[in-house]
Amino acid sequence: MDLSLIPPSPMKGIVNLVVEIPAGSRNKYEYCSEAGIMALDRVLHSSVRYPFDYGFVPNTLAEDGAPLDAMVIMDEPTFAGCLIKARPIGVLDMHDCGAYDGKLLCVPMANPRQANIISINQIAPNQLEDVAEFFRTSKGLDGRTVQIDGWRDYDVVDNILEDCMTKKKKAFKVLKKSSVVK
């Protein structure tokens, strides 16, 4: 599964999202770029399960050194490796062990019942708190400190996405230059 040709954002206001973990799962999968497959990273404690399909925006690089994390609200869970064209509606601002680790919240373009959802303000506050609590609990059970700074609306997403795409391009150029045989 080569993700190098998948654009992070095929058009303004839309992202490509690769699912690593389906909603309801305790299995934490991560994309292994060296092998081009999903790999089991670990199994979460029995008290927590992923609240939404969870993955990343390919060809981005976030502040934590990994691709930009993203969640998508689905009626039914998908599967690890599923590519979803989605509309970001907000971001969960979070620090994991002191490093910024923001997570986009999206709705799928393929679901006409969610076509009118454009803002984090259209999601029930208790549902958003469930997501924040999932990260507090799952990270805490792993012995990590997490700080939830709250939710921000869709208007900040473009800047976050642009920053992560720029960082990836710069990292790729450095990698490409360092791999040239002299």
C-alpha cells in the first residue's frame, strides 16, 4: 500500500484520511511505511475503545514527527487501510507528554446524511467530551501525561493542514538530498 501519491488535500476543505483503527476497536494499528502495510502496535486496556474511526492524513508531518492525526465520524466502522475523503470540521488541541498532538475531527464526504455538518459546533458537547476523555484515559493507562486544551472550529484547520504539508515537503527534500550517492 503505497501512500506517496495520495494528496493530503485533493481540494480546499477536504482531506484524504487513511483509517488505522476502526471505531470500537481496542487494537491500535499503525501504518508501517517500510512494509506498506498496517501493523498491530498494541492492544489498549479493556476499559477503552476508539470512539471514531482514527487514522492520519497521508503525506503530512505534524509537530510530533508523525503524520497529522485525524478522526472521522462514521455510522459504521470501516477497516484499517480504508481511504476516506473527508471534510474537517474542527481539531482537538492536545499535548501528549508535553508535545502538541492535535487531531482533526472530520465527516465523510460519502455520507449524504452528514453533508450539512460543517462545524464542530454541530456535534453534541457530550460526544466531544467522550473523545477527549478517551485520550485522557487511554494515554493515562499507558503512563503518559496528556493535556486536553479543548476543541477549535473548522476555521483553524487550513492553517494546521498547510503547516503539516509544508513540513512533509521539507522533510522529503532533506531525505532526498541525503540519499544521493556521491
